[in-house]
Amino acid sequence: TGVRHSMRGLAGDWSGGGADEVSLTAMVLLGLRADGSIDCMWLKTYPHNTNWAADAKRAIQLATAGGASMIVHDFGGAGVGRESTIVQCGYPSNQIIPVTYVFASAAKALMNYNPPDKVHVRHSYSLDKPRSLTFTCDLIKAGMLRFPQWATSEAQVSNFLALSEETMQTPRGSDVRLIQKVAGRPEDVAHAVIIGVCAIYYRAQNVLGVPWPN
């Protein structure tokens, strides 16, 4: 697009095959505007692939073509191997944002940096799963996260309808929020958007000094 963005990122959710065989690899291109809103310029899905080198080369090509300054990806499951393959294909490791979903206390930040340690050679980021879904949906409702025209993106954007938040009470009486998935419906695009949006705001805050939206 001709819109100027202060930051762009390619976000990907890798297919693991999926127990219900509807899981796909999803890639989305996101751009941060000067007013703090985010454009989702396109959303793409690809069949499950065990050829990590092919997936890595595709991700690099999409990031380069889209002017993205980083690749954000799902670090869970096979994410470690996928990231290693992307680096082996020549992409700078400091431009990769590996994200793992967690269920964090409300007292903690939505997204947190995990430095390398004796067990984990690579850094990573933890993202609160229920809160990140609510945060992203609130952005959509507020017009702060825009998608391509519905006619061209209905199948991908409707991924959000496969996710729902439920609150359960623990034996001690405290509430725990859970994310439930509707069986038989893909959710990969929604997760790619969620981790990408949160990573862009996290990096914008730390690199550009742009605060998280309220």
C-alpha cells in the first residue's frame, strides 16, 4: 500500500498438522501507523509442510517483499526448529521475535522478554494468551486494527470466530481465564495476527518510544 508505516512486521503461526486436521501455516503483514493504529495489509495461509527450509525461505521472501523489519513467529512446538532454519537461510537472528503463549498473572505485563539462560540458548518472549486475544479484539472494535476488504479476507479474518474466552473458578475461588477453540474451525490466522500485533507494539514501545494503546 501507499500508506507510510513507522514499523512493519511479518507474523507467522506454524501449522503442526492439528488434531482436527484443519491447521494451516498462516502469514500476515502488519504495519504500524503514526497514530498508533495497525494495518493488516494481507493474510495468507499455506498447507501443513514438513519441509522447514521451504517455509523459512517463504517467510524471508514475504518479509523482504513487504518491507518488514522483523519476523514474529510462534515459538511453541516446532518453532525452535523453524527459527533455526530461518537463521540458517540467512535472516538476521536479531530481527526475529519468537513468541510463546502463557497464562500469566494480571500483575505481569502482557508481553515479557525472556533472556537466554543455561537451558535456553535463544531469547524469547512470553505473551499472555487470554489477555492478548481480548486486547486484539478491543483494537478491532475500536478501529485501531484494520483488515483488507471483507470480500477478499472473509475466510481468514473469520478465524477469530473460532476462539472464545471463558472464565473458570479455581477451588480457592479465584478466576482463571481460558481460551477455547471451536472444533473443526481453523484459528491459525487469528494467532498470527495476535502475536504480530503485540510484538509490534512491544518493539515500538522499546525502540520508538511509542506507548501501548489504552
